Amino acid sequence: MLTKDDKGWITENFVTRGEFRSDMAEIKEDLKDLKKNINKVLNAVDKFSGKVADLEQENKMGAITLRRHDVQIHELAAASGTAITE
């Protein structure tokens, strides 16, 4: 059986129902703020990843164009008898 001392120790060391509910309100409010901040971060990351994807595509197309120009320059040089230094 619990004595009065045991009950006193329990109420001092554990959260009672009233205290628990007040803490829950604070936690819920903090979670709302956290969700809002996470959504902002996710939006920023989405924008950044989209920009990176665009730059990668642009880089690939630039490499293809550069290679094509290199081939054309070498063909023109060969046709005109010009030597190209590498």
C-alpha cells in the first residue's frame, strides 16, 4: 500500500494531469511553428534543386554544342589546309 509519504513523492516527481495538459498546449504550439519552418526550408530546397537541375541541363547542352563546334573547326581547318595547335 502507498503511504502519504509515497503519494507526496509521486506528485513531486511525476507530472500530474493538470500539468501534463498545460505542457501539451505549449508543445502543440511549438510543433506548429516547427512545421511552418520546415515547410519554408523544404520550399527553399525545392527551388534550389530546380535551379541545380536547370544548370546541369544547360551544362550538358553547352558541352554538346562545344563538341560540335570543335569538330566543325577541325573539319574547316582540314579543308582549308590550316594546321591547328592543340
